[in-house]
Amino acid sequence: MGAYRHEHPDLSFEACERARHARDPAFDGVIFIAVTSTRIYCRPVCPVRQPLTHNVRYFPSAAAAEAAGFRPCLRCRPETAPHSPAWSGARATVTRALRLIEEGALDQEGVEPLAARLGIGPRHLARLFRRYLRTTPTAAARTARVQRAKRLIDGSDLPMTEIADLAGFRSVRSFNATFREVYRRPPSALRRGR
Ligand SMILES: [Zn+2]
């Protein structure tokens, strides 16, 4: 559920396994590796010890891994993964949508104006997200806010209230609640830990 299955056209479980063992940077941002024993998800380039295959699940997006209950790794920092390489056709639309979402397209506006900017309907956009990222635009927007905030926590000394605002959260309360859910700890604990 949520993870890549063998029917995926170009990312079979075997291909993901090869990428993981090789720590292949070409797959960075394309697949996210979740480990069922630790409930953490990583980038393919993560330096931590390789988990056993039967504990591994692959996801096409950070949001999908989080929806399945996995936390972002604090070592390889999935929020710093690059954008996936050039996709064509429908997947290019998904990439563009994801980029707009990461730029905050869904923090002020709804899914409908976003879909309109992409020249498609909101239901079609939802279908594309389900198919290629195994998530929804709204969940991807939440992950994007968390990732934006995490980069600011790690890369600045700004106060948390300002980070919440800059990252696109509607309130500090929602910022704190979302971080507790995603990282299982408050945002301030992540700064102390760096
Ligand atoms: Zn990692």
C-alpha cells in the first residue's frame, strides 16, 4: 500500500534495490527508501548501514512515505533531495505541479487554481499524483511546508515563529503539530540536535 509495486513501468523493486545498494545518486529524489524496522525513510544516497531487503519499502515521494507512517531521516535529510530528473508527458506535469507546490502554490490557494495553471482539471491532477507519487496534492503541500521549515531550521538561526510563517504554515500551532506528527518531536528539538 503506497509503496512502489512491480507494475511500475521503469522502477521495479529490483531496480530500486540495485539503486539502494549502489547508493546511486541518479535515483536521489526519484525514490525514497523506507525501513519498516525503524519507521524512517531515507534518500538512496544515505550513508547509514543498509537495511535488510525484507524491511525495505520504496516510495515515489516523501509525502507517500510519510502518509505510510515513516519519519524523515535526520542523517540524509530527505528535504534536501534534488528534483527528480526530466520526465516526459504526464509525469512532466506532475513534476511541474510538485515544483509549484514546493514554491507554495497550495499554501494560499486551493487545488483548483493550481490545476488550472497546469492546464488540467483538479480531478486529473489528483489522478496523476496518485499514479506517479502515490499521494495527493494536499499531502504533498504539507510535506513541502515541513521540508521548507526543516531547511530553515538547519540553515538559519531564525526564530521558530518566523520559520513557521516563512514555510507557509497558517499558525505556529499547526507548525508544531505537523512537526510532532512527521518527526515525532517539536521543531525546536531538531535545532538543538543539529
Ligand atoms: Zn537516511
